[in-house]
Amino acid sequence: MGCGCGTSQAGQVQNATTAKKERLPATIAAASRGRFQSALPSDHECRRDFARIFFADQRKIFLIARGMPSMRPLQPTAGPSSAHVGDLSEQVIERAGALFSEALSAALTQACGSTPDEGLVRSLRLRAMASMSVNVGIDFALHMQLMPAFLQPFFLIIVLGDLTEARTATYGFIAASPGQIQGDRPESKRSPFCVRLLSPNLLAAEAEPQNWEVQYRVKEVRCSSIVQAAKNDENELREAVARASWDCID
């Protein structure tokens, strides 16, 4: 699958072409889709990770649900600067959770056409926050004998029906060697390879943090932004949401 970036600037395409001379290990080439077992960090570490992501300079958390023509950001346009978020005090962490809860509830109310069950929204909020950890991406990279890097992490909450099921899709660029990485700033570093990590059902009782089975898919791309890579999946994600079935997701 292309990434919808075929008409990007010649310099970007040339960089991606150069980087593609180095390939991913044969283990992924032979199995670009599959499952692997991971584990989520402790509750406190998850909350700190979430606050850091939520108040990042760039929006990294999105939602797609029934009736949404495209994925929608769940982060404020302005929040504490990175300098203030650096210490991640308990106040900052709690503020991130409160703002996320408000944004998630409002988006789901609009999508469902009515106020969703508070208990379900709370369960989704807590588990979604826990699932948004770069640790799982790093775990995947190490599991696949790649560099311990997960570049431009991006998180998309996918909700089926009236909160019948929900999963977090975590996107990131991965690389087998430093030569595959392009970009001169942390927020722009990328590679020709993108992985999508699909969490267990966040609303299922059996989704245990210490037994986190992730469904992965790796694809070769020509994008400089992970957002563009995620947007390229929107058609199949909309179909999955419309049919209330994960079978539509490649």
C-alpha cells in the first residue's frame, strides 16, 4: 500500500529511496502481519506517559467512531508548554486525564447521537490512556530484532457501534539500522517502514495489562509524517466502524 504521498517533493522521495536500500530483517519480510505478546507499564508510568503525549506540541491522539467522516483529534489546541510538562507533576497528569475525558465524552456523544453510558466511557478512558505507551512499540521493535526506536508515535482509538468494542491503533516508524532513518529533528525522524499495532479490545474484561496481545502489520511507505500513514488507513477503518467488524481491517 502506498501512503498517499507519491507526489511529495523529489528530495523526500529520493531520501526514502536511498534509505530503502537497507531492508528489514527476513523475519518481518516473511511475516509482515501477526501477533505478539507484550505488557503495559505500571499504572503510574502509564499516566505519566499519557500526560507527556497528550500535552505534546503536536497532536498525537485521535478518535474514529460511527458517523465520523475522518479521524478527529482528542487533544487541546493549546496546553502546557513542553517546558512545563517536563516535570510531569501530579497536577499536570491529572489535568491531562480530565481534559481527555471531556474530549472523549463530547466526541462519543456527538458520534452516538446521545450521551453514552458513563461506566463504558470511564472504562474506555482508563484503558485507552494505559494503552498509549511507546513501550509497546519499543517492545515490538526488540521482539523483531530491530533498533530500539519507535519514531513519531501516533495513537488512534477505534470505536465500534455504541461502544460495543474499542481498540487503540498505535502507529510508528521502525528501522533495522541507523542508515534507514531520515530527518534531523526528533519529531521529524522517519524510516521507509511503518507499523500499526492494534491493541486488544479495550472494553473486554480479559484484556489484562500484563498479557497484552497486539496485532501488528508492517508496511513499506514513502511518507515523511506518520499522520499521513495513518490517514491512508481511513477507508478500511471507516468500513470497520460502519460494519462494526474488525474483519474489515487489513
